[in-house]
Amino acid sequence: MNLEPVSVESTASAPPHPMAHSKLQRKASHGEVTCTPVERRSSDAPLKQLLIQKALCKIADHGLFGREHVSQYLMDLYRRNCRPNTIRSRFASIFVFLQYLKAQG
């Protein structure tokens, strides 16, 4: 096995210039990179809060039970900094399930 020594001060791992950031975003949009920049995620906070509020209102409007549990779950997704689409899709699944349970009695 041929191992090459690596220095801690090496600049090989650092992005060469700001264009590396845009390349990372392009790769992320093609599914090559699984993380997104922190700056973009933090700007989604008001949208996430609005989605959670709408979700909880939707549960109340339809007279479904489990609002407190759903609220805790969605807030956990918010704290873990999940994307707005993740929060939206997970709530959609929960909502359909709660409607099914209500129909079953």
C-alpha cells in the first residue's frame, strides 16, 4: 500500500476560490452532494415556521387528533434543520394517515 504523507497546513483540501461554492451547489442539484450550504438553509427558517403553522391549522380544521404529537415531530424536523420540502412531504404523509385513522373510527 503506497500512502502519501499529508500536511495539516496543506491547501489541497481548501476550495481554491469562491467559484467552488457554486460548483458545490450545481453538484447538489444533480444529487452528487448531499449537503447544502448553511447560509441557504438558515434563510428558510421563516418558511419552515409558516409550513408548521399551516400544518397544525390544517389538522385542527379537519378535526383530526394527535395535533400535539405532530407538532412535536415537525418541530424536531425544524430543529434538525430539515429542508422545507422535507417538512412538507412528511406532514402530507402524516395527514393522510390521520385522515385514514379518523375514517376507521
